[in-house]
Amino acid sequence: PLNVGIVGLPNVGKSTIFNALTSAKAQAANYPFCTIDPNVGVVPVPDARMNKIVSMVKPNSIVPTTMEFVDIAGIVEGASKGEGLGNQFLSHIRQTDAILHVVRCFADPEVIHVAGGVNPLSDIDVINTELLLADLDTVEKRAVKSEKAAKSQSATAAQKSEWSAIQKLREALNAGKPARTVDLEDDEKLIARDLFLITAKPMLYVANVDESALSTGNDWTAAVEKRAAEENSEVVRICGQMEADIAELPADERAEFLAEMGLEEPGLDRLIHAAYRLLGLYTYFTSGVQEVRAWTIKKGTKAPGAAGVIHSDFERGFIKADCYHCEDLFKYGSEQAVKEKGLLRSEGKEYVVKDGDILFFKFNV
Ligand code: GDP
């Protein structure tokens, strides 16, 4: 599955949030939850539509789709120069698909702040600076060879575009701008991907607040929201401590607790959904009495590619997909009724799968 790295200064609540995310097992009671590594957790993606399909189809088994979260501890000022766990942390974060940047927006005198006081904007700058410096280091290392190759007589088009990408990236990083903001040509993008730049990954901020500021926000969250808006990033406000408490509750008490708090869903669900959106992901379903299952695809995936998520043979032998949308199922009450309304279609290789489609693949083996 796609994975999301959780970063932030020490004591901002990363582990609290990570543990809450990975311990909320009851959300998918019969899904074999697994922890790959103490810092890596596979988390089922909550999906109200899936619950509705399940309540109508009553399958023998239910399999949600998942996302992986990685708790990346150890980033401190100087990490890019090898301070703390510097290099180790950087190599972990290079392998993630997206970044959640946790920012402390709670006071709590009991919890030491590494920089002496709560100041989310300066915390954000410390982390972002380390990430920029790490990327700059990567780019500089490549620059020497790249320039030489691009300027030689026998330079290929690929070598020339590599050098042009490197120059654009270097200029942006030097000016304190993340690689994701750099406008690159398609061939240059390939090079950027090849460099595994951290600041090229999509990122969202998580403002960790006390319970009292959860619905109203506070001056700190306002500052983070303003900064995020300038960067075109999203902010999710959650109370890590409360999420940890909610995750410990049995499923039936959880709903009651949320209702008492006036909340529709746990903050973690909002967080997982925001990460899913950040990655540009869609969910489609396969549905039958044996199993109802959710699958993740990238937005824009065509039917054969969606089949390939299940098995590469399905993609290779793809013939067609019978398809209807889950909203039509909810509207008309059964698959039979959807059929009678003429809403069950047969789609071919060029069909772009929609979020919430229910698909049945026909394929040659
Ligand atoms: P990390 O170093 O970023 O992983 O931070 P931790 O998750 O270990 O949290 C540091 C401390 O802050 C712990 O004592 C947590 O209990 C506390 N903490 C985490 N989230 C919250 C919160 O939302 N409110 C308050 N008051 N404390 C929190």
C-alpha cells in the first residue's frame, strides 16, 4: 500500500497519533490488522459507503483497503547535517509517498518543548529547513556529474533535461521553496522522481491541539492555517490525546463517546481521508456474497489498471468490467433494482474508474 510518513519535532505528538492510528483495530473487526515494524502500521481506510454496501449485501467477509503510516522520529535541528538520527531518519522519509507534518498547538507545561516554547511557525520552519537542506544536498551531489554530462559534445537529450531540472530544483531549494512547487517539464519530472526528493512529496499539516481547542481552534492553529494556505497545503486539526483515548474504546462505546462530544467521526478518520486525498487516491469496490472488498487506485486509472490492483493476470487478460456506482445501489436498494433501471453498464479498456464504482471484471486467463 501507499505510505505516509509522520514527521515533526520531538514531543509534538507524533507517536501518540501514530499509536492511535494503528491501535484502532475495532474499526475493522475482522480485518487481520498487522504491525510490520514498531514504526510502521497498516491502517484500514474507514469508508461509510463500504459499511452501507456491507449492510445490503451481507457478505461472508469484508476487506477494507489500507494505508501504511510510518512514525519517523528523530528529526531535530541539524538533522540534514547528521545531528540526532539525521541520516537514518532521512532515508526513511525518502521512501514515503506523502508526509504528515505534525505541529504542536497545545500548551501543556508538563510536556517539554524542545525549542523552549510553543511556536508552531518556527517549528514548521525548523523541520522544513532540514528537509530543504537534505534535498539540496541530494541535488548538489548530482549536479557536478550532471553538468559535465550535459555540457559534453555527446550529451543526450535526457542528460540535457536532467541538467535543466537540477538547475531549476537547485534554484528553488536555495530560495527556501520546496521541490513540489517547481514547474518541471514531463521529462524533467522523471529526473526529480529519480532523486527521491523529500520536498517533492505532497504534505499536509496536522495541528495537534488540546481538547478545548478542538472545535474552535486557537491562535496557534490560526497561524498554521494561514501558513498552509500560503503554501497551498491542507491542515487537519486533531487532539492526539483524545484520539488515543477513543482508539482504546470498544467499538460500541466509541460511537456513544463521539456523540457526546458532538463529533461525527474520529479525528483520525478525517486524517486518514485527508492523506488519501493528498495522494490523489480513489476507492472502488468488488462486491458479492462471498466478499465485499475495497481497493485503492490512483485518480484517473482505467479499468484494466484497476483490475491489475487485484491481480496482474486480471489486467493482462482484461476483457470488460460490469459496473455501477454505489450511490445507485443506495438509491435503488439492490443490485437487481440497479440492473432494472439500466444502470449496470459494461465498460471497456478505456473506461476511467470513478470513486465509489462497484466493478466485476471479466478476463481471460
Ligand atoms: P513525539 O515525540 O512527537 O512522538 O510526541 P509524543 O506522541 O510522544 O507526545 C509527547 C507528549 O505530549 C506525550 O506526553 C503525550 O501524552 C503528549 N501529547 C500528545 N498529544 C497531546 C495533546 O493533544 N494534548 C496534550 N496536552 N498532550 C499531548
